[in-house]
Amino acid sequence: MITAIVLIDCATDSIPEVAENLANLPGVSEVYSVAGHVDLIAMVRVREFEQIAQVIAGSISKVPGVLNTESHIAFRAYSQHDLEEAFAIGLANAD
């Protein structure tokens, strides 16, 4: 699975509508309304690298109200959940 984090600037008066339209696009798994220098952050998850361009340039950028995007491709995911699975040996919780 290939993950891209897409920072999105959009028309301020249409943030909720843009977010809903983005969330309905194939390849977009989540959309967050955020505080900071961007309005929305979309998580794109696809199986093949070539699909990244299709989703971001071909779909996200064309949603009415999207003014600008900045994309970041994830190389590796780190999370507490992943670490727990990596070190688990199948024993029941000793708590």
C-alpha cells in the first residue's frame, strides 16, 4: 500500500463541501479539516505508485474549490500499534 499525505488549500467558504467531495473520491481514505497554514489534509492510499498521480492530479486537484495542493509520499509508517505487533510473541497480556 502506498500512502500520500496531501495538504490542500481551498476556498474558505466551501471547506465542508470540498472535504465531502474529496472524501468520496476513489483512493482517498480520509480527509481532515485542520488548523494551520492549510485547510484540509487528505490521506491517499493506493496499491500502485502510478495511481498517486491519477488520484492527486487527476481527481483531487480538479475538485471545485481546491486552490492548491502539496503532496508528501510516505516511505514507512511508524505507530505504537505497529511496534506492539512487531514485538508480540503471541502471549496473552500479563496485566
